[in-house]
Amino acid sequence: MFTGIVEETGHVVAFTPHATSWRLQIAARAALQDVAMGDSIAVNGCCLTVVEYDAQHLYFDVLEETRRLTNFAALAAGALVNLERSLRFDGKMCGHFVSGHIDGQGEIEVLEVRGKDTYLRVRVPAGGGRYLIHKGSIAIDGMSLTVAEVSGDSFAVWLIPTTLALTNIRTRRAGERINLEFDLLGKYVEKLLNIRSS
């Protein structure tokens, strides 16, 4: 479980195919603190398991299914990725509950400066608009953000300078794909209502 508060951006060192999976090597700092084998770390919002680490790097095995369903297929050496260690229940709870299980990929339609603010509009997969609520929460590449506008299967958020400085969104452009995780509570409510009505 995560909160969507990105701790740092790591750099992809290598992302290479192996016999049974892909091996992802990331240079990191904060995410290495107190790391242990088997820890869960959100990489661009996708929950991955640490399979190896050293003083400067984290290593993950990525299944082909994960690579297909996320924006990992576009990762290459040098790419910035958002990193967050899993939620500790002895600390502060910021952001919102994020499982690290990607619902689909969105496409950046607009990313531009408007006055002193930065505006981001994203198109979600067809039908995904039902999970979008004005002032609700969404995770974009693992960033917990507040929905400012909803129009069918697209939504917009406003980005604060801290988000731009601390995450990989500063390197993104219109047309690029981003990982999306819709609000977990909303998905549970939908499931329960569907069960009750059937």
C-alpha cells in the first residue's frame, strides 16, 4: 500500500530481457533507506518487489504482463521514474490510498504553463471516466493528485511547483503515456453496488 507521495525520482540504469522476465535496474537514494529483499516499491506508481539491491541501485523483475499494461515498455536507460517506498503505519498519512496496481494507461493531452500554474489534461481508457470525480483523487505515475476538471473520459489537474520539482512529470510531453490508478475506494463502491443490484 502507498500514499502517492513520491519520495524521489530514480534513474533507469538498464531494462533488459531475461529468460523468465525483464530486469529493471534503477539508481536511487531515498528509496534505498532501510531497504530489504522483498520490499514493495512503487515505480511510476506500479508496485514492484525488490529482488536485489546494492549501495546505489534497486533491482526488480518485471513480468511481460506488467510491461504490457504499464508505460514500462517505453523505459530506457536514463529515464526518470517516480519512486515511493510502501506505507508505514507508524508515520503520517498524506495523499490517498494507492495500491500500486495500475488500472491502465492515460495519454497526456495538454501539459502547459498557465500563468504561474501548470495545467495537465489526460485522456483515460474508454469508460474510465466513471471513476473520475471532481475534487476526487487519482494517481498518475504514482503521484497522488486532485482532479480539478472532468469531461467524459478525460480529466485535468493543476500541478504545484513541488510536484514539478520532485517527480518525472517535468520531463513529460503531450502524447506520452502515463500510468493511472483510479481511486481504490471508488472501485470498491462500484463493485459492491453492482453486487447489490444483480
